Amino acid sequence: MRGIPELRRIIWVANVVLLAILGYMVATLTFGKDSRREYTINSKSKATEAEIQLAKNPSPAVNHRVILERNIFGSAGVDAVAKQLEKDKAAVLSPKPVVSQQLGLRLLGTVAGNKEVACAVLEDIRTKVQDLYETGDVIQGARIEKIERNRVILLNEGTHEVLDLSVANGGSAPVERTVRDEVSEKPSAAEAVKITSPTEREIDKRAFLAKIGGMEAVLKTVKVSPYVVNGEAKGLRITGLEGLSMARYVGLENGDVIQTINGQSVTNKRKAFQVLRKARLLSSSDIQLLRGKEEMALSFRIE
């Protein structure tokens, strides 16, 4: 945050940049365009992969970044988020979230605060699609009236419905699945990322997310840090890709330095926010990388 606050902001920016490349805005888990095939992500397979990654790369149990992405791309609230997280670190991911049977929703996490800060991660239990929502958003016909710590209040056909986040015992029971079922659901790497040339990729967002096991798995193993030369920031260095095979399909290697996105520098946090806000609306993007001493470019088309 500044000192510590400034460092955390840099980490936020760095991870947003990484996720923009690894799945291209998979961070928001919204799919604006229909893909060729429908893929679902079951919570059991994600938890298993996350446990494996955590064993290799220990990290704090609570991951605030998944809640922060939508607010970062919004028009305001970055500083407010920083202050709020300093106070209570309200972002929580629960292994046993409570399910709203009427709306078919599951609450996965919240950030409490004013309207610029407050947001929640909700999952459609039928499609397994997760998304980030703010106060006033409508989901399954219900309007989000208020977001509190570990709780969301919705207005559904004139009736207020409370969706709580279970942080103790209880919650929905996990669905029994076989290993064969889990493997058969996952698309192949070729279905997720089509290599059209040495420097060009076509990414199917749904398939990509299913293949990597969700955004949480990426955030738990991959790290991004400022790349500084002679005291001057030159880009963002990606490490921790050794165990992420999909990174190679995307065209990234461990230690790559992201210099620009669509010709715009990502070394300055304010510029990075602006670049990513614009890139989120595009169906394609160009990335400039530094690999060792060699500069190279990658182009992505998102389906």
C-alpha cells in the first residue's frame, strides 16, 4: 500500500496484467461471447489442483485479488479498496459456501465497504459460472441491495433474501464425482488455445478456464513483480510458470517480462489500469515481451 500499500498496489496491477494474458480477462469470469462448446468447472477439481499448487508454493489462505478485479477496472474505488482491505481484509473464499436454492446462487466471497468498494463473488450453481457483482447489479432477476462482510442481501420479487457465506460447519454438501468424470469434463489444451503461428494464439475463454482449473489456481502459483533496470521500471516479470503447462501454449515462459499491451506501457500503475480497462473491451490484443535479451511480440484473439 504506500510503502506496504504501494507494494500491494503493484502486486494487484501485476496480477491483473498476468490474468489479462493467461485467459484474457478470465479474471472477471464473464463470458460475453458464446464459445463453441460449454465447459463447466467443478469445485472439487479446482480445490484439488489448488491444494497441489499450495503444497509447492505455500501462500496465505485468503486471496484478495479474486474479489478486486472488477473494482480495478471500474471508474473509481482503487484507493478505497486499499484502505478497506487494510482495515479488515474482508475478502473470503469458503470451502462450504451457502447455496440459495430459490435463485440457484452460491456466495463465494465479499469485500465490505461503501458502494465504490463493496463487491461479491457469486456462482450460478447450475452452470458453475462465477462472476463479480456490485451493489445494484441484477442476477437471476434479483437485485443486489447490500453487500456486507460475508453476506449479500438481494431483493427478489419484492422480498429480501439473505445469502450468507459459511465460514464454519454447514453449507452445501459436495457432489460426489469420480476421477473419470472430472478428467472427461476438462477440454484439451488444443481446444483451449489454438496456435495459429509462432507469435499468434486464439483463446477459447471457457475452455481455457476449465483447463487451468479456475483463476484461483493461477493466482496461487504464479507471481508477477516489477522489472527494474538502473532504478527504472521496464516492465513486469512473470515467475512461477513451471507447473502451469498452459502458459507454454499461450506463449509465455518463466521469467518473461511484459513490456507493453497494445503498444501501451504497463510499468506505471495508472497507465496499466487505463490499458487494461480498454483491453477488456477488445477481442484481440498484442503483447510485447522481453525474454532474456530478446524482444518478441505475441498476438491474442479471444473467442
